Amino acid sequence: MAVSNVFRFFLIGLLAGWLSACTGFGPTQTLFRSPSPHDQYSQSLKVAKLDQTALGSDWITAGERALRDSLRITVPYRESGYFSANKAFAVGYRLAAERGDRFLIKVETLGQKEAQVFIDVFELADRQQTRPVATSKADTNVLAWEPRKTQTYLIRVQPELLRSGNYTIVITREPSLAFPVQGRDSKQIASFFGAVRDGGRRRHEGVDIFAPRGTPALASVNGIITNVGTNKLGGNFAFLTDNNRSISLYYAHLDRWNVSNGQRVSVGDTVGFVGNTGNARTIAPHLHFGLYGPGNSALNPLPFIRLGRGPAKQPVVPVSRLGDSVRVSAASSVVRLAPHSDSPILRKLSASSALTIIGGTEFWLRVELPDGLTGYVASNTVETLKRPLKKLALAVPGNLLESANSQAATIKTLPVGSAVDVLATANTFQLIRSADGQTGWLSSTVAP
């Protein structure tokens, strides 16, 4: 869809002023006190009545659709894609997250002009209901986010209007807390949350990290020491309160302390030293590390301190293929919800079905079908359109359409006898290339 120069000039000026005035939001904010940058941008379109233009309306609709038609991924993940200045774009990714995870979402863009990209995270109760929980600042394409609940979330990525470019999105997961024993990591955890204790009379409310006696037990967060003491089970213990996350960290079986009540500590400060005091006197020295939330509810510490899953390693789809039209080369193929072979099937495709590559990885292409459905197909089941499926001469005149829809705009009318190459199919339409190189759609009743 063409955009007039007057519209471009007006919109760029309006939104440039908005971007310079917009207030950013903290990367892990869970309750917004004012609209997110995405919502402010959307509101600016409405105030200027640009939502009544085709492109402005399409941008708002694309953002809403991404919340419904999200694609399922596992982290770490990366894929590349393309967005056009002349077509509104947004994409949603669904992922399972645990409290204690820390996700870093980066969107790198490459184009003639720098593009502002909005990154928003939503709780996903079901496919019809979402609640915003985090948003990137207005001047960055990066979001660091810690989920406060264990559930499914949706990440929406949407660039501003009137920008074209290639993008790569990278999503990685790291622990939200620093590891509490010097020189150790989660591989040294030997007893986990929920393990049976005292013949089944209680459950283990933490993890045990074994290390030589005297090894420093470190502050995993910036916070305040709220309780230092001794009890029968934990021996020498210390509580460190993290008000930002509304949790208390419990250090037990310490050989001795290195802090006092009311003391402020920073990540990496020594809280005490590993020992085996309390009911651990017959066991090798270790730190019992526990977490407690509001109401003194025990939390599983493992997601908070386990090793990250490393960098995303998926080879992305080559930039040269983004936006390409392809067709199913196998006898059949399927469009899946996620980029792996056991993901739910969204649609089955027959041979020669037309697709457009809009992103993905080298092995799993994110595609759009002529009717707007998006999903992933295995890259080894499609081929380019260089070689025609067959050649035809039209027996009757035919309208060459912009899309596979009888209501689509007509590019031109092809007269009787016109020679065409059939490149792909979509239901009752065929994608053809005319003798002068023009590509478009013809009804199968015209080109059977």
C-alpha cells in the first residue's frame, strides 16, 4: 500500500516529537502507573486521527492481532525477520516462565533509518485475555524482565510506522539472583526443594550447596540483614530481605556470621561462612539456602540461582530470503505453532501451496499464508518460485489481483491468449507471472 509523502511528513514529525517527550519505564516494572510507550504511541495516532488512515488503523490492528496469534517458543531463542514501511507489522511469542527466571530480550534492527521497536510482556491467562506486566523504555530496543509468577507469558514486538528494516530478536534466560556460595554454581546443589525430611514429617524448604568449611556465603541481592541468630535446625543463620522482589533469603548452617542485624549489603558481600551447625553436624559442610515470599511462604530457590541456558544458537534465516515467496515442494507440509516438529499443527498444506517468508531460522521458516495465517514450516519442505509449475494461455480474459481474494484490487486485466507461468496455488487461486514479468493472482476458473 502506497503512503503519500504528505502523510509521511506529517506522521514522522508528530511521532518524532512524541518520542522525544515520552517517559520510559523500568525494565521489570509489573504495574504501570501511566500508559506504556506502545500505548502512548497508539494514543498519539488516535489524537491526530491517524488511526482513521489505512496504515494507522492497520498498525493498531496488527498489535492487537499479535496478542491473539502468538507463536510458541522455548528459550534461548533467536530468529530474524523483516518489516516494511508500507505494511504494519507486529509479532507475538509465547513462552513458559518460572518465578526466579530473568529474561533478556534484545531486538537488533538494520535499515536505512533507525527504528524504534516496542517490546511489551503480558501475562497470558488464556488466548482471549492478557495483562501487561513489563515494557521496554521508549529509547531502547532491549528489555530485562523477571516474571513474578510461574505461568505462560506473551512477548509482543512491534516497530513504529514508516520504517523498513531487517531485525533479529534474541531471548535468553539467566538466574535473577547471584549464586550464594563463592566459587560454586548450581551444579554443586546436592539436595533440592521438596525433598522428604524426618521420615516424611516435613519437606526440605531450600537447596543444599556443598563447599569446604569457611567458604564465603555471599549476598545474592542488594538488601538488608533482618535477622541473625541460632536455632535448632538451621544452626547459625541469617535472613537477607530483598524489598524489590518481596522475598527473604535464608542462609543456614553457617560456621559463623559476617553481618549484623540492620546491615545493608550488596551483591557479592560476605554474609557468613559455610559450616554444618544445627542439625547438619553429621553432614559435610554446606549452605542451606532458602527463599520465602509474602506470608512466609517457602519458594523453590532453584529457578532463582540455576545456571542460565546460554546464548541462543539457532542459525537465522538469511536476510536475502526475507520477504521471498515460496511454495510447498513436498507432497505435503504443515504449518506449526512453534519451530519444532512436535508442535501443534495449525494447517496442512498440499503441494504447490504459496507462502511468504517473514522470518524464522535456517531450519524453521516463519511464514505467512495468503489468508494471513502465520506459523512455522520446515525449510526443507519448500522451494523458490524460479521454475514455473506449468505454462498456460488464457482461454478467457482474467483480472490479475493483488492478493488471493476475489475482492482484492485489480492490477490489470489480461486479455484472451495471454501467456502466463503458474508459480503456486492458494485454494481457488493461482499465483502467476505474466509475459511482462508482472506477478499476481488469478482465479482458477480463468487459469484452470
